[in-house]
Amino acid sequence: MSDLKARFEQAVAESKQLPAKPDNMTLLKIYSLFKQATVGDVQGDRPGMTDFVNRAKWDAWKDLKGKSSEEAMQSYIDLIESLKNK
């Protein structure tokens, strides 16, 4: 397993033990970076207008379209590190 993948998996574990719950925008960023890193570009149809939460998640993920898995992993690691130190 690559060093980046190992650090990413460590950051995923650490994301569940943050000292404080991140705000909603940060949670969307965490979600979208995780999905981009593990799945790739957004898939499926955009959720309907009344499905606010899933629509916001889909939109956040779509904003990362074209970002490589490695870039998304590094961004995820950096974000979790910054949240651990707050």
C-alpha cells in the first residue's frame, strides 16, 4: 500500500475522532473529498429539489470533477490535519 493511501486511511480514522464537530460546509468538503478520492468523479443523477442534504452532497462532489484520486486524498489529509489542531 502506498504511503499516501496509508496516510489517507489514517486521516479517515482520525476524522471520526475530531475534537469538535465541523460546521456543515466543512462536513460537505470532507464528504466530497472522500468520495472523489475513493470513487472518482460524481456518478448518478442529481437528487431532486426536495432532497436538500443529498443534493448538497452531490453538488459538493461535482465541484471536484476532474481532481485526481491522489489530489483528493492529499486535500482530505490536509483538511483533517487542520481540523485536529483547532
